[in-house]
Amino acid sequence: MRTALILLLATAAPAFANRVYVTNEKGNDVTVIDGGTLEVLGHYPVGTRPRGIAISPDGKELYVCASDDDLVRVFDPETMQETHTLPSGPDPELFVLHPSGNPLYIANEDDNLVTVVDTQTHQMLAEIPVGVEPEGMAVSPDGKTVINTSETTNMAHFIDSASYQITANVLVDQRPRFAEFTSDGTRLFVSAEIGGTVSVIDPATQEIVKKIGFQIPGVLPEAIQPVGVRATRDGSRVFVALGPANRVAMIDGATLEVVDYILVGQRVWQMAFTPDEKYLFTTNGNSNDVTVIDVASARAVKSIPVGQQPWGVVVAPD
């Protein structure tokens, strides 16, 4: 009976579990990587200037910001066939799914809006005015608070997910690009590309508790440009992509101090963990590759050539 159950579970598991999906901004396609073998499975057209990418919690829908098409395109992650589109507002850049998988919160860079879209009815639910050049998006683990960062206003906007109203604005350093909650919702990390810092915010008080700076021997300060941020589920480590510094910083989650810099490809931008957090994948826009970081050893173990100017990355759930 036990053997039969194991075989049944193995058969029921999706064949595409742990596939890695990378948007190539200039290639207008997505590169699909096998998360186990770390080999490229194929390249698939997904519209014009794809950037942000996300996958539904059940792994059945892949969402791509086709920025120059002013659409979110939705694909079957197994076949990479487009199934439908979602209204997005102009120039969608980054988005985030509610923890339940619905709705989708989209940053519209050119229109200073966050657009909220129902992923089931495909209808637009709201347009929320925010600061100038919105980009970074995050949602709290309980789904009650949505964060948008506005690059020119230099703010993290706290939005109530029920009322669609802004409840707080937190001033951060110049050009905030990304926001990431810890899995317990007690901390929010906001990267500032030009400011060169990551602000650590207490979501309960909306107060900045620390600003993390970066110093890399031999690298000019102006080349250290924090963008993507990812925290492990237990909060013990936080990884920050440092753009043209070609490094990923590893931060101790308890002390909030930088403990290491990991050399990766050129202009590292976004990152994603495998579900077991064995690997962290980084997109390197100028070297047209993905770096695979072994999380346990905090070392780059492989470089995978992908498409032209890789931007976003997501890994299918188990």
C-alpha cells in the first residue's frame, strides 16, 4: 500500500515542477530551464519586451508582463502556449499575486498607477494612483497589505488590499526598485538602486529600522545598485542583487549585516529560489545568462546562457 501511494503521488506531481522561467527583455521570449538538470529546455515567444513574471500558487498559470504590448500574457507553463491575456494598464513592469493567487497587482510605470486584476474573471478591479514611475510590488503574507515602490517619488506606498487605499507612504533612498516581505510578515526590504541601500521597514509601524549599505573592494560605489531582493523562508538570510556590481550580497537576517558578496554575471537584476531553497537563480542582463547560486555554500555553481537581456525569473512550485 505504501509503495502504491508513493507511485500515485509521483504520477500526480506535475511534470514541469521546478522549471525555471526567465523573461528576456530584448529577445521577446522566455527561456525555460530544468531546475533539476540545470539545462535549457527551450525558448518561447511571449510578446514584446517581457519583464515581470509570476506563476500561480498551483503552478497552472504563468503570467508575463509584455510591457510594450500593454498586456499581461498568460501561458500554460507546461506547453508555453498562450491561454489568454489580462488588462494591465500601460507599460506593466512588475507585478505580484495575492497569496491566494487572485488578484494580480500590477505596476504601470508610465501611468503612475497600480492596476488590480481578477485572475479568474479577467476583469480590472481597480486602478490605484501612486507615485511617479511605480515599479516594485510586494504583498504581505496575510494578503492584507500591498506595497508599491515609486522610482521617482522615492517612496514605498502601503496599500490596503480590501479598500485599495494608500494607508502610509515611507520615504526611502533614491530610485526604489523592489520590495520583499519576510515570510512571517515582520520585515519589509526595499532596495534603492541609485541610493545604493536597502531599507528595512517594520510593516506594523511603517518605520525604517535600518538602512543597509554595501562596500565591495575594487568596485566603484556608483556601480553598486541594489535591485532584486529575496529572503529565505526562515528569514536567516537575505540576498540582494547589486546590478552592474555583478555581485549578490548575502545579509544575515538576524544582524542585518552583509556577510558575503557572491560574484555572478553582468548586471544582475532579479532572483528566484527553487521551492526547497537549494538554488537561487539570478538574471544577468548584460551577459545574457543566469547564474545558479548554491544557497547552502553561498557560491555560484553554474552559468546558463539564456536569451537576450534576461530580466525576470520565477520557479514553478512543487
